[in-house]
Amino acid sequence: MNLSLINTQKLFIALVSLFLSTVSLAQSSDQQQRDTLSSRGNTKELKRAALSLVPSSYMIQYAGSIGLLSAGAGWDYGKQKQWSTDFLMGYVPKYDTDRAKLTMTIRQSYTPWTVQLHEQLSYHPLRTGIYLNTTLGKQFWYKEPDKYPSSYYKFSTRLRINIFVGQDFSYKFKSSTSYFEGLKFYYDLHTSDLYLISGIQNKYLKFDDYIGLALGIKFQIRRK
């Protein structure tokens, strides 16, 4: 066989082998980059998911039919942060009863409009929503005990459904490194299922007999 033909075949085989090796190496490198990007993407997604579980605000509230004082944490979400879900624990002094009480509340708020008053100050002309409140203690119940006649109590003494409407003002701090991003001051006018029906059925009741006022402040946390 011609020597030059053999050398040409060897060179061709060597070139093909080199080409296949290069392609294989490139594919391997590309896959590694994709895996790295995917891993980074997954890490970002995990961080984002974990961050969404962390409260975006803490709050303190006075009155509101959930305790003389209550405190809790909240999660703000939506494109304009117009939705908020809050969880609060409240304290009720014993007053003329035998002991003080604790309450738990979950609240859903909606603030559809924002009016920018200043670079750091904004105003929400409407704040509305609903919250469920329960009072802890054996003397309260969801369903009336057997010792009472059927339908003697038409409402649970443990669970209250409340609706509210109010307004709030938000102040944003100038610092971009502080733990808190700003403060929100709010007030709510509220009533419960029991108070509302009592107000409708009993015309002698005054407005402030079934409508209450709550005042609160939210400490908004800066998201990293």
C-alpha cells in the first residue's frame, strides 16, 4: 500500500479523533456551565422561597377586640405590596373576671391605592379586610356545651369574625442599610359578626356600641 495513502489515513483518523474529542470536551464544558447556572438558579429560587417565609413586618396594636394590647408579625405581598397577612397574639386584662386572657388573631388586609405625599411619606386612603380571633381558655367554646338547650347560644364564644375599614400612613427611612425599612401608622374601625347582628336587631344600640377603634404601628423590615 502506498505510504503516502497510509499517512493520509492516519492524519484523517487523528483529525477526526481530535474533532470528536473537542466536541466532547465542549459539550462537557457546556453541560457543566448549564449545571452551574441551574444550581445558581435553584439556589436563588430556594433563597427566594425561604425569604418569603420570613415576616416582612412586625406590629403592635392597641384595642381592636383582640386584646388591650397585641403584637405579631406580617407578610406583605402583591405587585404593590397591597396585600398583607398578619398573625397577632393579644393580652386581655382580667378586669372584673377571675383571670387575664390571651387571644390569637389572623388578619387579611387590602390597601388598593397609594398616594405619594413625599419622597419618604405615603398615604393609603383605604385599608380594609377581615380577621378571625379566638380567645384561649376552657370557659370558651366553639360549640355550645350539652348543659345548654339546643340553639340557646347562636354564636360561638371562642371564635369571632371581624371586618374592618381604615387608613394608614407609611414613612420610609432614608438609610439603605438599616434593619427596618420604615414605619406604618394605621387605624381601623371594626365590628364583629355578633356586634353587627346585635346592632341591626337592637335599634336602641348606639354606633359606638358595636363599632370599635384600633390603633397600630408596623415596623417594616428591609428585604435583602
